[in-house]
Amino acid sequence: MTAELVRGQNHPVSHSRVEIRVSAGTPVLALASLADDRGRFSGPEALTHPGAPSLPGVRSPEELAERHAFPVDLDAVPAAVHTVGVVLVLPPGGPVRFGAVPASYVAVADPEGTELAGYTLTGLDGETAVVALELYRRQGAWKVRAVGQGYAEGLGALLADGGLPAPEAAALAAAALRTASRTGESDPTLATMPTLVRDLGSPRAPDEAPAPAPEPPDPLPASGSPYAGTPGPAAGGDVSPPTLGPGTLSYVHPRRRPSSTEPPEPAPRATAPAEPGMPPRPVAGDADGWSMEERLYNQVWGMFEDLARSVAAYRSAVEFADSRMDRELDAALSDPRHRLGGSGNAARDTARARRDDLVAQARAVLDRDLVQLVAECEVVEPALPAAYARWDNPVWHGHRIPGENPLALRLGDLHLPERPDLRIPMLARVPLERGLWIDNGRTGSEAAMAMDTDRLRRAAMDMAVAYAARLLAVHPGDRFSVHVIDAAGAGAASLAPLVRAGVLAAPPAAGAAGVTQTLAALTRRVDLVQMALRAGAPEDLPPDVDTAEQLLIVHDFPHGFDDRAVTRLRYLADEGPAVGMHLLMVADRDEASAYGPLLDPLWRSLMRLSPVPDDHLADPWVRHAWTFEPDLPPQGSQVLEQALRLIAEARRTGRP
Amino acid sequence: MTVNMTKGQAINLQKADGGTLTAVRMGLGWQAAKRRGLFGSRTREIDLDASAVLFADKQPVDVVFFRHLQSDDGSVRHTGDNLVGGVGQGGDDESILVDLQRVPVHIDQIVFTVNSFTGQTFQEVQNAFCRIVDETNGQEMARYTLDGGGQYTAQIMAKVSRVGTGWQMTALGNPANGRTFQDLMPSILPHL
């Protein structure tokens, strides 16, 4: 049972041998500081750092990593030491402040690996060094306290605060950071621009011990995101992007500050620290989860729920205020005392004023919540990994084909009329539990009614292509394949980018024969994989069965479908999701009306999405109607083509 | 520190330092009474349920109970149904968390009730209590013991109501009969 500490809270440490675990959203340096009973450092030997990683009882890690685990033997700590601090430092060249990276998590675990206490470092902003936790002696026993004290001026200031003379503190800090970049990178050219190069996926230096990661590396390029750098133009004039060798594109943001071995200058504080009594400033990744991806997913769902509930509170208050006013107006009208004189008007005015007063109060509360959610959205949106990010998020420009399947996929945005500019990412878990249906029928919604048929159909198919590209781009090279059925060839214009890039498993199937052939092949795959799974022998599949996740885009249903093909499609819709076979229909339900109610279960089993803003989705908590808006690559942007090129390249290199 | 409340007593929900409370928890704990008989050690399971009814202007607008664990606005949350009560510990078996700052502005009273879902009367319940805890620091602010227990299956425990800009809690301790909060509505209304 982990005790989740809040800042300032303490917790007993019942074991003398503990492990300190650090999980940060970006490579950090983890150090330990030993202080006496007055919190003072005795000298340079009071700090473990990569140049001198061991002190009695403590051995801190020697390299930069997103995850650290290091042991502390509290019995072996000298008696004069009363406090062992766990210090996190951002390395030079990486993100320039803790406020720009997802919140770090630090925990104390017992020898069996059970976490005793943990603390998420929230509310940091311009700091580059932070005392996360401290273990301290209290009446002969050890306790742990969540500290979270950050220093914008860096490690030197932290050490000076502990009583080291300023020159000595600065020298020690410089030594710690210098040795960190040396041990982290053996290649001197890499050492001059440490995190930029590493985060963009170049091979790690051979002598760098792999981080003790119980989970796969996060695809979230926290420090590779341009948001992590100092905003605004670089101070030092033109910065030529470093070349990474032939055949490698440089993804360095042109306005990024040149990295150097000097500690980065702290970014200007955007806002003052949270006032007492004010809500804390939001931090990206401030939710539960094993990985940053999962934490962000949960955070987005948390924001979704909070917005739904805040709006529910507002709406119910307004509804109540209205009904109360009606009641009071009725009473005022029927009261015989008001028939003479002006007292009736006064009563009516009072009733209206009471209503307006309550609505204003409710609106104030809603606005308070909305401000908080908007602020959270502003930090979360830039921190999202590609699978969750909007197409216009710069993370797409530095995107690389990941090594692991994503957790979820962004389908679009959701918003409510109370605050249309507050967009909640609509994330769906991958593999998708149900198929998708992009409704290109004009009768589906008011916005669709206003569009002409051709534009609507084109928009729907473009949306399907964007989903296909996104799914391909966030899966490892050979783990996802896309099939297309476009019986009449009407979607050719939209499909062109997919066809050109050569990322489809086969050319779009046309005509009745193509439909039958594609459906037969996919039905066989679902059938075989199901059988293999039931028999518990997935390795016995015939070699020609593609075990990758599949996406089937069906355009212009039911054109080119005979009864047998329709039955197969329904089979795929029902049985497919369990064996990694997703269906994406781009269809107008009215066109299939000849089948009557026979196809109703098919439509119901699919998640309906619209290519135009439409309020047909309900949240699971209070069932508001949310306006869904698809997320498409911006007009004139090359991001989709770029992503498709990456996929094609990964295919070529990934498969022999 | 803890105020042991008596029936009808009201306390203002304020922190010791005068600041207003932001989040409180209504905790309910009980143990099944030992059954006397041939197999004296055998206890019978008793399922008590805590519910909170949210009122605006004496009209019920929302309710939080084991089938609706969170009010629509998210400010009142039930931590989940406990079917058997505590096994000898004195802790809370069911809790309802109220985030007072987020309670919608039109809600002016929240009434907490306890029902015996399995139908046993409170005579068969031991050590039943209801308490209010300051959720931000875990300190118990008030405790109300279900004394004696009589031939009834429900109790209207307490209400939390708006007073000025803050909130106050009133211990009600009114016995009633019913399986869920719906049966209690007639008995709740006189207390609003």
C-alpha cells in the first residue's frame, strides 16, 4: 500500500534498507544529499553525484535516465547525518525547466519492492533542480517527507542554500553536471548536444547502462518537443540545425536555443506560484498510470469527467433557478393581495432577481472550473504523444515510428456549448473495442444538411484516411496493416496519399470481385486467429496469415456487396475486434435502407462519428450531448504525407 | 477535538483555525451483532447502506447511494457499497465524500441516511456510528453514535446545510423504517 504524500507530508520508514525510485518524464540526474541536524551540508562530500556516486549508505545513479532506482542503507548513514535528500536535476541541453516537462514521481520502496510512500512533484515551474524527498531521523527512527523544494537557479543554488559557500557550491554543481554528461555520453560530439540527439532516437551510447525500465520506453518525446525549449527566437542569431548523418532528417526546432554544456538559463516565470487558497497550477501527466502515456490518458479522461460534471452542476442550478422563478411568478400572479397597487410587479421583479442571482453564482462557479480546465488543457495538449496529439501538434514533426503499440488513439475533439473553445481530446483505447462508422449521409446532422453531398463524402473519406495514417504511424512498422474496399472507386482522390506512399496491404479493392476477395481473406484471418487462440497455439498459424492488427476501410457500402459479402462484413464487425481486426465504415445508412432492419445491429455495433461538427456523443457520467469534431491535418500541411513517408520507410527497413 | 454530538445538535463546519472546510467525509461504520442461540458464535451479515440526498429549496434534486455512486455534478461521491460491515475494526465501512466547494450553488441541504438493506433492525447492529471527517487532514470533527438501537431499520443521521457562505452540520438521529432512501423521504422532509 503506497502512501501518496502531498507536499510537506511525512510518513514512517519501517525498513533500514530502502530503494529510491524516480520516474521522470525526461532524462534527469538523480542525486543524494546528506545534511546534518540543522540541514547544512558539511562540504563537497555531502553530495553524491556521477563523479562520486558513493557515500556511506547511499549510491546514486551515474547516468541520466527517465527512471532511476538506487539503494539507501539508512543504518550505514553516518550518525552525524540527519537528512538524506533526493535531488533531481535537469541536465544542460534538455528541457530548461521542470514546468515544461511532465510531473516526476519519486517513491521509497522496501527491499521486497513494495512502495512505502510516493510523491508526485507538481506545481513546479521555472526550477531546474529540486529536492524531491528527504529521509530524516526523528527520535531514533527514519521518516520520509515530501519536500518538492525547487531552485530556478539550479543545483548550485540548492547547495548554497544548504550552507556551502557560493563558489564551492557552484564548483560542485558544475562538477556534478559535467560528469553526468560525460558518463551519459561517451561520444564527445553527442555530449555537446546531449538530449536533443538522444531523444530523437539515435542509438544510445554503448557504455550507457539501460535504464531499469519495467516498461517499454515511452514514445512521448518529452524533451524532443519544441515546447520544452525556451519559447521565442534564439538569442544567438542563426542556429544551423545539427546534421545527424546521411539519410537522417533533422527535427530540431529552428527556434530552439542552442544547447551547450552550461546549465540552461531558467525560463521566465509565466505566472506567480499558486497563491494560498488558489488551486494549484496544472501539470501534464498529473494522474495515475504506469507510464507517462497512461498517465496522460487518464488525465485526459479526468478532464473529460470534470468538465462533464462541472457543466452538469451549472445546468442543474440554472434549471432549478428557472423553475423556482416560474413558481414564484405563478404565486405572485395568483395572489389576490397583488391585484391592487404595484406590489405584484415588485414580487415579479424579486423573483427574476433571485433567478438571475442564482444563475450568476452558478456561472461564477462554472467559470472557476473552466479556467482551471483550460489551464490544464494548455499544459496537457503540448505534452501529448503523437497518438493522442492533434495533427497540428509539433510532436508530429519529430515523430518516429515507435517500437510499441500505443495505448489509445485520438479520434477528434469534444466540446460543450458552455465553452466551445475548451476542447477535450477524444481518446479511444487501442485495439478499438468496436468499429468506427464515419457517417457521410446528409440526414445525419444539421451541419451535414448544409453541405453538398460531394464535399461531405470527400470530407468523410479524408477523415478515414487520416485515421488510417494515424494508426499506421503510431504502431511499429510491421504491426499494423490497412485494407481498403472502395467498390466504385469513388474514394480514389482521398485514398491517393495512402496509395502513393505504398502503405496499404493491397491496392484498394474495386468491384464486386474485389469486395468478395478482400472480405474472404480477412474472414479467413479472423477465423484462423480465433481458432489458434482458442486452441492456445498462436504459433501454429499458417505462415501466410498476417498477425498484425488490421484495419479495413469500407467506402460506399453497400455498393458492390452481395448478401454473402454483407454477412461476412457483419461477421468481421462482430468477431473482428477481439482478434485485432478493426472495421472503419464510411457510409450513408440511408443507402443501405434496402436491407431494412437487418443491418440495424451492424450500425449499432459501430461508433458513429461525423465528418462535420455534430453533437451526438454522450459521456458516460451525466450523458450530456457533446459536440464531436474530427481532427484533420491542417490545410496545406504536409504532416500526413510526412507521416506516411515515415511509415513506408519503416516498412522497407523493417521487413527483409 | 472530536465533538460527540447529541440528537438535534448543530455544529458549524469550520476548521480549528477558522478557515472554512473544503471537503468532508461522512463515514458510517457498524458491526453485525452476535446472534444469541445454539450457535452463539455465528454472526449474521447485515448490510447497512449510507445515502446522501441533495436538496434544493426542499426539493430532492440528486441522490448518492449504492446504485448512483456519484452525484451528477461530481461533488458528492460514495466510495462503494459494503455488504457486511466491519469485522471488528472501528473504521468506516461506507463513506460519502462531499466536496463542499463544488456542491452546486442551488443545493442548500444534504441529508445523510442509513438504511438496513437486509431488513434487520438496529437492535442487531453493534457499534454503529456516523462521523464527519475533515477530508483534507483526516481529522474527525464530529461523531454520532447510534445508541441502543431499536425496532427500526433506518435512521436519518445528519444534515449538512448552507449557512451564509459556509456550511453547518446538524445531527438528526431520527429513527425511521425503510429499505432504501426512497422509503425515508416522508421522514426526511420535516427535517429540512
